[in-house]
Amino acid sequence: MEPPNLYPVKLYVYDLSKGLARRLSPIMLGKQLEGIWHTSIVVHKDEFYFGSGGISSCPPGGTLLGPPDSVVDVGSTEVTEELFQEYLSSLGESLFRREAYNIFENNCNTFTNEVAQFLTGRKIPSYITDLPSEILSTPFGQALRPFLDPIQIQPHGGSPIGRPNGQS
Amino acid sequence: MAEDEEGLTWTELSGHSSGMPADKNISSSVTRVIVKTAGKQEDFMIADDTSVRQFKEKLSTHFKCQMDQLVLVFMGRLLKDHDTLSQRGILDGHTIHLVIKSKRSSRSLAHSSRNLSTKEPCHQVRNTEGNTNGVYQPAGVSHTPLESALLVEPDAPKVHSQDLEVSGPEYIAQMLQNPSIQQLLSNTDLVRQFISEHPDMQQLMQQSPEVSYILDNSDILWQTLELARNLAMIQEIMQIQQPEQILEHPLNPQSHLGLETLPGGDNALGQSYVDCNDQMLNSSQDLFGGNPFPALLEGQVLQQLQSSPPSPPPPQERQDQLPQLPTTRVIYTSSHGLSSITSASVTPNKVNHTPSTHTTTISTKGPSPTCPIQQPARVPALPSIELTQQPQTEDIDATISLDSSDQKLEDDLQPSDEQTKSQITGSMMQLLLNNPYLAAQMMLFISMPQLSEQYRQQLPTFLQQTQLSDMLIALANPKASQAILQIEQGLQLLATEAPVLLPWVAPYLWGLGWLPAPSCSHPDTVPWAWDVPDIAEPKGPECCHKSGTGLQSLQSLAGDPSHLLQAPEIRFSQQMESLQAMGFGNHHANLQALIATEGDTSAAIRKLKRSHGF
């Protein structure tokens, strides 16, 4: 039988602070943070990410953030597009509903990590997933936590995913 | 024997697991695999040489679904039925991902794949074909592929990720340039059918029947399409409409303001009615004795408004506040004293009132003018509908204002030259200073809920209090920020090594404004914070442990203003004199001892004696 198709899986990494975190973090936090990372998974020529509006998708680099600051190659997958849509729908109804968004505990990077593991078995780089704990371990982060917690991040330019047969 | 054991359910296996390894020779050892599905995960104990098929049987009973609904994924590879788990390298503790397909989707996917071959230009649209083909058959046009391509546009918001490739603005632009599509668009019957058959439009028409009147007028439709094609016109109208909001809203109407239920977006349609009114008025000049446009002056408008009897007072008052297109107002005021607020402005409340007043006043006119007037009169209803959606777009607007400044700052950061970078960050800091509100939003890409107001108000005061402004300006110099980092690191080291020395660093920080300078400054003699050492001892180590920042610990030490005031020499002058009298000649050492003992002379003496080695 024919060999299965392999689809490349990439991780797009954006710095939401546009370089400000790199400059100001030593002063404000006491430790060096290279950026405030927002990530998305790009597979099947589409970009998928999780925000306060739930799981969304757009053409790669199609959010208002523009092109990514860096691209990480996660691997390749045999998962087809339909199957992936099914998977995302089930995630969108369980772990990644729109109201389940929390900037520290269940954010875009949590989603990306889950999806990357599903697609390739690999996790995303730890400097991204460790970011919330890095911030919260500083007194500044702890002090600002009540203000930061309700923040909802939703990059614009995408649209929410629907069920594969066109009904939402 | 081996097959029997493999055929056991997982519960039985787990019960037998302890007894098994002793009997078996090579393969059938039990492994524990984690099966992860849709946000939850469970452990399963299975034999090593279980085939995928058998595993699926187990899972189907456990998850209560059919076997063909199950798809297993391991390390990104789909597991085929004939493989065994050990063949795929699944060992103890590994995670297998499970997707349970819904029954509906497995059927519809088969259907959609058949349509796929016929739709070359828009191969991504396959899942919407089922809907659109059925809907548009009454149109009776045989350009099926083009139709479907065109219909992607109105379907764009409903459609999921696969269709986004086609629904992006550049694709719509491309499609519009296609001459056959333009030909289609010029056929007003077809377009009208397109629009009226669309379910969203039907909903719109139910909400407000006036919309259907609009659609019946082919002139208006044609103008709409002309307008939709001419971006410059849209921009101009938007500028006229919302001059004060220009900075907030991007001028590109095809961008993210889209609630794309109507072709070209709500705004385009809304603006088009403004234009349509003008066009219509031009075409019906003879009825009104000339183009009233020359009489656009607002004063005249208001005068005419006041002189018009049937118009109720409330619309007038609100009209005074309108910042928008005077032309549309004039249309109605010149037409025998009708008051109108027909421009598609962003004021939802009053617009709803006008249609009723219009119909009553119109009915007093002769029959022939009523027809053309009716339609414009009903125009305001449509903007009201689109405006009810405005609250939802507010979030988008807020983020758009963010985005435009986002873009600006992003552009600012583009050049990679170090010097220009510092200049740019300097200007960026200025921007932040001038708009602390912006600063709050710029740190993280935010669309904040109710807390935002509170936070924004607090941020300016926060910025002022911490004298962040000076600091930000200083940071414009990259060397300075590097230096500060070094200081920070040094302080941290000092804090861990010898916290008692922290107050001695204070003079160096006077210049940065972190700690207020004392009233009398003797930077060369001794640090000012005299009684702080004693306080520092119990407080310092705690501070240092809790706060990761050396500067912060210093600031906390300095937070208590009472210690700042008097220079040590003044405070301990009496004790100094007594020490001198006793024969302790070393002025400097005396002072230090007094600091350490908080002015206790006898303790200071003991200290001095110890240090002199008595």
C-alpha cells in the first residue's frame, strides 16, 4: 500500500511585547525574560491558535501580529486534515472552550503544547511553557496577579473553527 | 493460550497482571499505556503484542462507540489495525492519542470528497458546496463553479478554517477582478437573488422589512456594488462620516471590522446608502426643483429643521449633535420640511424613530413622489440593524485601535541598528509616557474586560509614583539599561552575601532617584540611612529572600521616610562628643559604632573596644 502522507508541523512564536519584555523585565521583574510568547500551530497550510474567543484559525501569519518572530519545526504528522478538525472540535468542547481561557493556567501555549503532542508526540520548547511560572515566581508578578489574571488575549484576523460538515 | 489472554478485557488483564510475567517467556508482558482523548486521559493495561485492532475493540467498548469511529495516533503516526503495539514502539508509560469521530462526519466527509474534484478554483470550499449548490439552483445560472466561488464571499464568516484561504481580502479582490465575476455582478437580478437567498439576509429582512424594499430597487443595488468596488469612495465616505474617530478605525474597510454577513461588509453597505441617497436625489431633481446640495451649510439645515412643523422635537435635538454628512440631512429638510436622520451614523437610538415619522409625513404628499422617497426613508432602518451589532464590534474596535498603534510600534522596532533602536525606544518611551493608557495595553496584546478601566486609571498614577518616566528615558540608552542590569546583579549578589552592607550602597542610587536624597548630603562620609542597619538586620534578610530584586529590597528599606531625615552626625552629635571626650579619637570609627548601636553610647564603647582589640 502507498506510504502515508506526512504533513509538516510548525510552531509559530510571537513576542506579544514586541521587545519590551526583553528590555524592561530585568528592571521590573528582576529576571531576564526574552519575550511574552504567543504561539500557534501551523499545519495543513493553516494556523491554529487558542485565545479568549476559543480555538481559531487563519492563514499562516494572518493574524494582526503579522509574521512570527520565530518558527520552530515540531516534526511531521500523518494526521489528516479532517481528523485534525475532528480533534480540534473535541478539544474546543472540552479543554479549550472559549470560557476556559486563563492567561496563566490555560493559555495559547497550553493549547499549542497539547496539539503538538497530538500531532507529533513532541512538546513545544520549555521556555515558552515555563513563562507563567517564571513571571509568577517574582514579587512583581505576584503583586500584579489579580490584575493580570482576567486578561484575555485574542489575536485578531482569524475565525473560530466549526464542525467539519460546515455547521457550527 | 496466548490468544486467550490477549482476548481478555482490560479489567481482567489488570487483575491478572501480577501473575502473568512469571509464566510467560518472551513477549506478552503487560504494558501500561495512557490513552488521551478530548481533554481527558485514562490508563490501559494491555499485552505487549496486542494488535491495534484488538486494542480498538477494547476501546470501543470502553468509550461506547463503534470501532470505525476510533482513530489512534502515536507520535504523529496513525495506527493501522494490523500493526501490533510493540511494532509501533509503544512501550510502558507512552501516550496514545485517540480521536473519536462523530458518526455524522464520517458520512459527510465521504460526500464532500466526491464534490472535491469538480471544484478546481476553490478546492478548499468543498464542505460548503453541499449548502450552496442547493440554495442557488433557483437562480438558474449554469456557471456553477463561478457561483460557488462567488458564494464563498457571503459564506465566509460561517465557514471554518479550510475556507479561510479563499475568504481573505486579497482573494476577494482577486475574485472581483475576474471579468466573468464582474459580469455576474452587473446582472442585478442575479445579485439580488444571491443576496435575498442568503440565510443571513433573510434573517435581516425578517427583522426589518425595509431591507427588502432596498433590494428591490436595482439602482441602489448597482450603486452598492459600484461602491463596493471602489475602495476610495468608501474611504472617503468613512472619513466624512467619522472624522474624529479616524485614528481609531483603520481606513481599510475590508479588514477586521467585518461582520461579513453582507457582501463587502456591513460598513460598505451602510455607507452606500449615504451615497445612494445622493444619487437618487440627483436622479429625481425635477421633483424637488434642483439639487439641494448647494444648501449644505449646517446653519441652513438647522433653520429648516426648526421650521418644519411635523417633525417631532426629539429627532431635532439629537440631530444637532450629529457630526456627520450634512447632505443626507438636507435631502429631507429641503423636501418640504421633512426631518430626517438618514445618514448611516453610529447612533442607534434615534434612527429607529425616524421611519415612522417619515411614513406619516410622506403620506401627505402626492402619490408620485412617495415612491422614490419611501426607499430612502427606509434606509435608516438598515443602519440601525448594522449598528446593533456595533457593541460586538467594540471589542474589535478597541483592539483595532490597539493594532494601529501596535503596528506603529512594531514598525518602530524594525530597524536593527543599535543606535536607531535606542532612539526609537526613546520615542517609544515617550509615546508610553504620553499615553499611559496605551502603555497598559501595549505590554500585552490585550482586549481587556471590565477590569481594564480600573487598571488603566491606576497605571498613570503608578507610572508617576515610581518615577518611571525618568527611568524610561534613561533606558533609551542601551548602555544604561545594561548598566542597570549589572547593578541589579551586583545588588542581588550583595543581598545574598552580606545584606548588612546594602544601606551602604544607597548613595550610589541617589542619582537614579530611587531613594530620595537626604536633606543634608555628605556622600563622602557615611551613608545616610543610619538607623536602617538595625532595622535592616531583621528586615533585610527577609526582604532579600522574598524579593528577587536588590533594588526592590533597597526601596523597601527606604520606604520608611522617618529614617531619611537626619544625617547621622547630627543625630549622634552628643554621643560623638562624649566618645571624643573619653578619648576615642577615630571620628569615623566612632560614627560607625554609633550607627551599629543606634546611638547607644555604652554599647558603642564596647564595640569600639572590641574592634581595637582590648
